[in-house]
Amino acid sequence: MASPYQMRGQRRLGAMNTEQIPANEKLMRTVIDLIAVTVGNKRTKINPDTPLFSSQAAFDSVGLLEFVLRLEDAFGLSIPDADLDPDVFHSPETIVAYLHTRLREDA
């Protein structure tokens, strides 16, 4: 059964070894898609350098929580409260950098 936080048609990536870590492009696409679903915008409006707490993305604390739940479900991660830092979630680029680090640590 698919999680309510999982996008339609997207499979959960789960625990990965280093060879399975998605390439930057695929990872960026997934992150942008998750952001778009969370904020209700079309993917074309969200770029890798879009500030997520700007009026364009309309992320707020509830949106961040929903997005984090989607990330955790999609990548099989548990994101600790200490990692909920504005620098980590500033833009899709910073989130992808964080995910690369976390996926390597958890591999």
C-alpha cells in the first residue's frame, strides 16, 4: 500500500548502497517534484536555486513538515530534528546536497 505522502507512480527509494544513490539530476527532479506537490505549484515554477521560504514557493512551517515527511517516505530516511535547519532546506540544491550526504551515511 502506498504511503499518503508518496507521489502517485513514484516508488519509494528505501535504503540504498552507494551504487544505488540517484544521480544529481534524478535526485533534483525528485526533490522538485516533492516540493511542487507540497506547495501545489507546477514543477516548472521551482528551479534548483528557488528559495523555499520565499513567496514564490510559499513554504511555511506546516509545508516544511509535510515536505520532510514526503522526503522521509520517498528516500527511506528519518530526518532528525537537528537537521531541520534553514540552511539545509533553503533550496532544492541544498536539499540534494543534504540527501547525498545522508544517503551515503545510511548506505
